[in-house]
Amino acid sequence: CMPYPHDLLSGAALSAVTNARATGDYHIGSSQWAVGGGAMLIWALGMLPFKDGFYSSTDIQPGGQNEGPELRPDREILMAVLSTAMVAPMDGIGHLNASRVLAACRADGFVLKPDAPATPVDACFGRAAPELCHIYTTSSTVLGFGRVMYVFMDQPEPLTPALLGMRALYGAGEEAFKLWVGQPHGGPVPRTAPPAHVVYNWYTHALSLLHPNDDQPLGAGYEGHAYALVSPLVDGWAFLGQVDKYAPASRLRFPRVTIAGGRLIASIVGIQGELVRVCAAHVAPAPTALGVPITDKAWLAAKQVGSYRDGMMMPMTLDCALSLVCEDVQFAATGTLEVIVEAPQPVAAAARRAVTFVTAGCMRFSNSRIMNETLRSP
């Protein structure tokens, strides 16, 4: 355990070596959970970065090397899953938190992982103390859909395209904002529009679009850290996956996802008797302002009354366009099933919630219409 770099280099030459410890020994209250830095070297050498064993509950663990309590067990197991190596809860008999451990795997214990280990974002290395910057990202690239990113922040801060290395993809200004909101004819945003990504907060279940100038920290979970999915918007859909798992869009669960005929179609691998909830975010194709489609005329009117100034769109109330849609599937036998997620039906005007756009170039949702309220809570 705790190898030196020369040990790792030697191990990389041996085909029997599949993983190496990327963290220090498990001591409660230390930074031994921070797997990202060591993961960069170990993964580059063709091995998996293993996070040391941990307690999955906040119980006192009599007789253990550390008796506890572990005050942040969710951070421990989240780092273990995002490391892509073994997940090693080491609670004493009767002290393991089963629901937390099962959020890491299928019903048969098969760990659902991302494609690569979580590592620090590039922005960390431009800071005064990069070793203290614990903002990690990794992803699952789902065949037929695209790359779903996972973002961990030990100290929550605003989640922006620049932080994720996407600055060049996101434009700003009048034309970009018009493309986000809708075309002059009120139709759907075309494929040629600037990129859009949906952010799903794993702990708070909040939905929003990735905002190029966000100044609000990502909402923290009950242990103080933040964790979110960032999924590309494809033909009005952003695939999220099984959102009660730590790696919701893992390719080990979802080998393929496609969008066809306005529906999201997901292939799912599961175990006999297993119940899987599949979720996606859907963006309505034609947002409206006070029930009126946004046209060039409405856009010009907004400018004339001062709603648009100095590249900033002042708050404007619009109908809600972002929804969370989930479908449950039960496996009668072990294997692969296909589930179809349908777009939500329009709701009456009285049931719509307010949406606020605050800057040019991107939508910012003050709240969203949740289609299924029975999601996992901490």
C-alpha cells in the first residue's frame, strides 16, 4: 500500500498488477479520501487507482483500527466508486449501511463505474494551492448518445463551462441567447445551435442548464460536498440514467441510448427481480413568454423597454421548459431490456412554474417541474 512512484513504474511493467493504492491509509478526519491526484499517475500507467477501505455508516465500530464515527461516509464510498477500482466497505458486523453500498452496484454486487477515474479539473492547477483543490470530474460515454460527466466538489463553488474546460464551446450575446430560447418561428432549437448541457444535482435533485456566468455555488449535499451530472442536450433530451446510483449513466448498466421520434430509448442490463428507474431531462421545444412564443418582434420589444442591456438579459418570466422524466423497469430475468422514455405532456397554464433567464447566451432556471417526485433522498 501507499507505493512510491518508482514502485508504480515497476508495477506497470507487470501484467499481473491491475491496481495500486492512490490514497493514504484510512484514518478518519484525514484527507485519505482524496483519490484524484494519485489517480492521474496510476491511470496513466495502465492501472486502477484504489481508494483504501472505509466505513459506510456513521456507527461506532468497536474493535476496528479506527472506531469512528465516520462523519462523511457518503464521500468515502463516492470516491471509491469514482476511482473505478475496488469498492471496499470494511464495517464491522451489523454496522454496514446497506442502502449506501447498494447505490454503488447492481443487485448482484457488480460495481457500476464511470469510464475512467475521477481526476482534478485543469483549473485546479492554476490556483495557488492545487493540492487543496478537490474538484474532480470523470464521465460515462454512452453509445448512441454521448458523454455524461460527473462532477465532485468537496467545497462547492459555481459550476461553469470554464471550470469544466468547455469555455470555447459556449458563446454569449444576443444571437446565442435567441438560439437558446427559440427560433423566430417559435420552433425547436436546431442542431446547429450552441451546445447545451443539463446539470442534475445528485443530492438536491435540482435541474438547470449549464450556465456560462453562474455565480451561485453548486448546492451541497447533507455532508457538505456537492455532486452533479452534466449531460449534453440532444434533440431536447439529456440522459441522466439511474439517478439513485453513484455513477448513474454507467455503460455497465446502459450499453446504448438513442433519441428517435421525440423519445429516448435506453438499453439496460439488469438482474432478475431488479427494479431500475431510468431518468432523463427533457426541454420543451418552444418556450414562451407569458404564453406568447418568443419571436423577433418580441425580442426587439424586450430590447426597447430595457430588458436587454449591456449583453445581459434582465429577469423575464417564462413558462417552465425543463422537466425530469423517469420510467421504472422490472427485470423478469437477467439480461438486457429496452425502455422508452416519453416526453412529458403539456400542462395547463395554471400549473406551470416560473422560469427566469438572467444572462445572455444561456437559460437559467429558477425551478423546474419535476415529473416524478419519488427520487432517492439522503
